[in-house]
Amino acid sequence: MKLAAGAALVVLLLGLVLRVERYVLADGYVIAETYAEVRPTAAGIVAEICARTGTQVNKDDLLVQLDDSAEQAARREATLRADKMAAELVQRTTETAEQRRKLDESVTRAKLQLEHAERKLTRFQTLMAKGMVAASEYEDAKLAAALARAELASLTAIDHSVFEQELDVIRRELDAQREAAQRAEAQARMRQIRAPIDGEVLRYEFARGELVRPESVLMEIFGGDKRLLKLYVPERHAARVAKGQAYRAKLTSLNGLRSVWFDGHVGRLRNVIQGEGASRYRVAYCQFDPGTWDVPYGASAEARIYYGRSCLWLYLLGMDW
């Protein structure tokens, strides 16, 4: 009995003394030093796929074209209206200039007529005083002068700003149609999904005619010379992972009779918990050196991220220290 109790005590003490590495399991894949996810900025139907897995692209290259028939139709309609308004503006500008010219001519003519009528009236006043002109002729001259004065007053009272106001209305309508065309063109450009960086494409599964949304990842682009390991840490373990912690990972593509392990450290962490379907996780970006192995972008990995040690008993009981 004493021997058994002593052996049990030794085992208990050993369990308390022995320290076991603790780690969390995370899945992920190999990415490039510069990396970008490609998503649509708005929901739309896929009209054309311009890049596939392995394609080398430059920044701003067209990757996916979403259906933009509605936007193009709106742009064409607004452009046609703008062209029509521009033509009308040219026509109305010409007509307005002609109206102004005729008005200026009429005012000049009315001034001359008034000047002539007033000189005739003055002359008739002198002649009537000498008895050389009948009173009726003098009254006719007086009436003619009054009519010429009224005609000039009527012409000079015309508001010239009316012509400019009419043109301003057309100009505003023209600007509105041009802005509508620019908006439609901008909306059409939003249907073009372009490469945000230079690099190599990894295409996800989607097809022409499929409805895609801003939350849909269509492609990933890997650029730069270095590789990283992108790991998805389950939400329940997210608080245990920090920058600088060591990890060990093996790649599915290199599994064989003997697993190939890669070692490194956590480089940075996203400060948000993300979700996809029922999964909730935190993303960790880790240093990754493939050595002499030819590791393709997107190679999936299973990793252990080490966060400390605990005694054997706590480890067996699944408890932290």
C-alpha cells in the first residue's frame, strides 16, 4: 500500500512538474507578401470573366465584367439628350444674337426718327409763329414727334436679360444631362472589377450569369516575392493568439509518408472577428519560408499556434494554467 501511495505521489508530482506546450489549431493557406481579395463593389450579374487562376495581371487590368446594359443604356440616353441640348443651345444662341442685332437696329432707327421729328417740330414752331405754317401741320408734327418718342421708349424698355435667361435655362439643362451621362458612366465603371495590385490570380468558383454581391470573394491576387501564411483562428481561441507567437504548420500539398513542417512566427493580426457562414474567426498573417520547396499560392495548411505551457494534468484536463 505504501509503495502504491508513493508511486501515485510521484506520478502526481511529475504531472505537476512536467510542462506541456499549449497551442491552438488553425487552418489557412499560403499567400503572397502583397495580397488582395477581389470583390464586386455592387451586386451584379457576371457577364465576362477575363482572368483565371495563374494569370499574371497588372494593377487596373479588367478581371470581371458585370452586366452593365442598364447603365450603358442610361449613359446613351443622357448623352443623346445632352447632344440635343447642345445643338439647341447653338441654335438659340444664334437666334438670340440675331434678335439683339435687330433690336439694336430698331433702337438706332427709332432714335433717328425721333431726332428728325423733333427737328421738324422745332422748325414748324418757328414757321407757325411767322404765320407760314398752318396750325394743323404743326399739330401733325407734334404728334409725329410724340409717336417717335414713344416708339424709342418702348424699344429701350425691352429687358435684354430675357435673352440671356432663355440661354441659361438651356445651359442648365445641358449641364444636367451631361452630369447624368457622367453618373451613368461612373456606374458602368463600377461594373468593371479590376485588379487592385500587380500579381498572380487565384480564381474562386463562379460562372457567367451568376449573381455576385459585395460580400462575394471572386478572386485573390498574390504579388511580391515573399510568401505569408494566412491562418483563420477560431473565435473561441482568438484571445490566445498574439503577434510574435511561434507556429508550426504542414501543407496539404506536401503530405506524404513523412509530414513536412514549417516553423515561423505570427506577424500581425486583424483586430476584428470576421464571419463566413456559421464560422467566426480572427485572421493571423504569419512569416513563412518555404525553403527549397516549391509552394504554390493558395496551398492549404494546418497549423499549431503556440501560446504557452501548462502542467501535464491541466493539459490532460483541457484546462489552461
